[in-house]
Amino acid sequence: MIVAACGCRGYDLLSSLQLIVACLRSNAISNLGRAAYGLLHRAGISRLVRRLRARHVPVIMYHGVCAERVDGILNSEKKHICAEDFERHLKMIKNHYQVIALSRYVESLRSGALLPPYCAILTFDDGYENNYSVAFPLLKKHAVAATIYVVADFVERGEPLWMDRLAHAFATTQKKDWVDPISGASCRLEAGAQRAAGYRQIKEALKTLGPRDHAEAMERVMADLDGSGELPPLFAPLKSGQLREMAASGLVEIGSHA
């Protein structure tokens, strides 16, 4: 379901509810989801939401799309979905919305020009290579526009994102008992769920620090975990040539991730 798995950014509650209803209606959902949609539909909620939000534009945000499903700590926050699920999403979105470029929406705000009813915008954050190798062919196949917001250092210098380095360190450390050097708290790292919980705890703590303190704390954590090996291709950045090709296609716009 897009809202939960992919992090939908809606402009308000009703826009998000409209997208949830559409997601529940798709054939990619579980029996429980279909039952929930049936209740909403019979109550008239789906029709009401679509009428109320016909002129509002939900923004549907992804990070990565991988050829095969990835589980475990490397994808514990479900930032990367598999190609099969992504294609189902595209079919569902096209069935309910007219996907427009973000620049067209921005221009409509500036000029006051009305957009067609039931528009939506598709975005990707960070700039993972699989946006090109896996997602882009599917965007072309279904003629769906998207905007990719890239992290400059990630793409230009090939420097891994710090949260990906952290996830990899927790996935590959040989330690079973670990003391967090930031808080001094003791963590068990035997089971995958324990490692995932430890990763999320440290990530949230690091996000509260300023740039200098963050860099110092991050290196202390990495050295202490002593993870091994190179980061998997899942975390590879886009290359400049791939960005140029996607931008030249007319389907994909490129922006800067703050």
C-alpha cells in the first residue's frame, strides 16, 4: 500500500484519504484491505472523497525500486520496493489519476491556471541508481512522469548516504552485545529484529545532532560496530549520464534534495 510502504506526501488529510481509498481498491492489496475498501465504498466515502478532492493534487513519494524484494535490516524501513509492486502501483495510479510533472503543478500555482481534475505527482528522493535501472523502464512503459530529488554529494561524489552506511554496519557487525557510544545504552544484536531496532534507535539519535557532532558521533558508531564489506548495489547512487538520459526523455525532472 503506497501510503504505508512508500511514504506518501499529501497536502492534507483528505488528499491522503483519497489516495488510501485508491490503494485499497487496487488488486495488489490483501483480503483485509479489500474488505476495508468495501466498507468505505458502501458507506459512500470513496465517492465523497473523490468529489471533494478533485482539484487537489496528492504527491506520491518513493525512494528506491529494486528488481527483487529486499527484506531484513538493509530495507527495514521499506524505502525500496520491488519492481512488481511498483508496476502495480503505476497501473493503479494511472487508473485513478492523471500523473503530471511537478513543474506543471508549480506553473499552475504561479499562473492561477486550473489543472484537470484528479491529478497526482510522483517523486523519488535521494537519487538511487535503481531509479534508472529499474524504475525508469517502468515509467517509460506506462508513460508516467516523475521528479527525482537527488542528494548532491551522493550523486556527484558517490559518497554513500550516512543512514545506508549505518544500516550496513548493523547488518554486518559480528557483535552480539553492543554499547551505544552516544547514549551508553546496551543493545543486544543477536536477532535481525534486534539489529533493526538498534539501527532505528541510533539513526533517530544521530538526526538530532548538528553537522559537526553528527559526523563525529557517526564515525564513533561505525568504528565501534566494525561492520565489514562494501555496501550492496541497493545503495548505489545515480550517475550523471543516467540523470541526463532520464531528463532528456521528457518524463523525468531532476531536482535537488535539501
